[in-house]
Amino acid sequence: MGTFPRRDKDGFDEDGIHKVTGTKFDESGYDIRGYDRAGFNIDGIHQRTRTRFSLSGFDKQGYDKTKFNIYGIYKDTGTPYDSDGYDRYGYNELGYDKNGYNEEGYNKDGYHTSGYNREGYNKEGYNKEGYNKEGYNTSGYDKEGFDKEGYNREGFDCDGYDKNGWNISLRNLPWEQLVSLKRPSNFYDLRQRKKELSFNFMNKPKHWVGTYYSKSHYPNQFTSDELTQTIIRNKHETNGNTPAQYISKLMHEYLTDNDLGSFDCIIPVANHKQNFEQISGAVSIGQELSKLLKIECLSNALEKTLDIRARNIPESQKREFWNNNDLYVFSGIHDIQDKKILLVDDVITHDYTISQCIYQLGNEGPKDITVLCAGRTMK
């Protein structure tokens, strides 16, 4: 009489074969230890990992921890995208992740996670070295340390000249050597741009209170004319001088009588720095006139580059000297943009000084420039 294999209460024999299916799995798909073919028990715990996920990272239903199956279908939506619209790799239909970057690391605007676009520039337009497409850094200087106009942080070009055509050695030369000395081309280019910006100011009528008589041409009037002698005294007397007070009153009356309007500030033709403490000439007149007009006098808005008296330059050399030298420049100390300026000088003769002062100031964007002098030289 044959013997039958012993089976447990679930129908598995000693070899783990089920009596009904004839395999290691019963009708429900579990083996003798209670695990299905994928290695999960009825509670969804994997026999090897002791978690709800197998070694390959999928649960009993075939979904990984992100709820995507092996085919990339999301459990809750039945589509390749989760509830937020992202696939198993974290990208939406347009190909961007939750931070807005595609597989290559670029966002919709074309910038990489590093902050630079494919050309190597950030949103501000600068590369990793800190230079823009034109080759300048955030301060406006190229790798050699020069700005777009060719000047370094100290204000000098590669040849050592500043925007007004000066270097330290030139400022120490006598005017005789400067008359025909040519400057770099960008000096003349910048001067031309200044003149173009100041065209309307340059062509306005210039005003003067009275006549100034030169000693060489009109010796008698020079000694007898009150205004002429007052102007002469004012060139030498300093702080709180009576000549400047007298001249400023005449100017104030002229402005009132000719209804020349209101001004934001007075800018006098400057003395040289070496004589800055000597409040004389146009500076003293401007300061006295400012008290009468109750407006500010910007005594240092203009700077005289050489300590010379331009009237001492021979007539035959004057034009060439002024063509090659900016004797007066804007100091940069004050903001005069949109200001109505009253430009003051003591004597106007050939207009060289006033013209230079106008285009130096006009380059800074004032609203208006009105010229008023104490005297006009009798020709």
C-alpha cells in the first residue's frame, strides 16, 4: 500500500509544492512561506527588503516610491504625469522641472542653473570673469582697466592724458610750449561733442554791464573810467572787497532792468587752484552777486588748469593756444544738470574764456546758461 506526502494545513507538501496547483504557489499566488512570485506577502511586505518595495524599487502593485510603474505611468492619474504635471524624471510636458530647468539645466529664458546662458553671460549681461559682451565689467572698465572712452580709474588714457588733454608734466609747462602742442585725438573729439551739446548756449547773446578800456589801446580812458579801474582793483583785492560789491550791484541792476529772469546758481570763471584762497576777479563778483540774488555761488564748479593770465598771450598766438588747450574745465564737484546757470566773468574780450566755460558746463546737462560780465573790452 503506497504512502501519500504529508501536507500542511494550506496544502503544501514538504517540498513546498501545492496539492492543487502542483507548483510552489497556491491558487492565490502565494508560496509556502506566504510570498508571491514578486516576493511580496499579503500585507505587501517584500521578503528580502522587509519593506513595501522590492530590490528593484517597486511595490506589490508595480509602482515605485514616486508612484510611477516601470512604464512611467503614474498610479493616481493613469498618465505619464503626476498630479502636479511632472513625469517620473521630474519634467513637465514642456520639458522643465519644478525649478524651471530642462534636462540640460537651462530655464525658459535660456539661463543655466549656474546662472549663465549658452553664450556664458548672466542676466545682468556679464560672464564668469565679470565682463559683458563689449568687454567691460560692472564698473565700466575692460581687462586693461580702461573705460569705453579709453580712460582708467584715475582718469588717464593709455598715453597718460586726462579727458581734457592734460597730464602732470604738461600742467608744469609754460604756455609758450603749450601753444602748438597737439593732444591725443580723443581730446579733440570730446571737445567737439561738448561744443555740439552746448550749441544753443554758445549762440545766446552775451551780456555785459559796461565798457572796459585796455591800457595799451586806450590809456586815457583806462585811468579815468570808473568801471575799468574798479575791475582792475578787483583783480587784486581779496575777501570782502569793495570793488566786487560795487560791480555786483551794477550787475544786479542790469539783470533787473533787462528782465533776464531767475537763476538756480551762479558759476564764476575760476581762479587757479594755487590762488583759490584769493577771492578776487570773477569769483569775488560771483560771491557778492549771489548775496543780492539770494542764490548759491558755485565758486569751484570750474577749474583753471594753468596758473597763467591768458590776456598776456600775444594776439598772434591766442587762437592756436585756445585750440590746443582747455584752460578751463568742469571740476565735477557739483551736479548742475537741469540747473539755470548765471555764468559770471569780470572782462570779456575775445570770448575764448567764456566759450570754453560754456561748453565745459554745457556738457553737464544744464537747463540754461546766461553769460554776464562786468565789462566788454573796447575794440
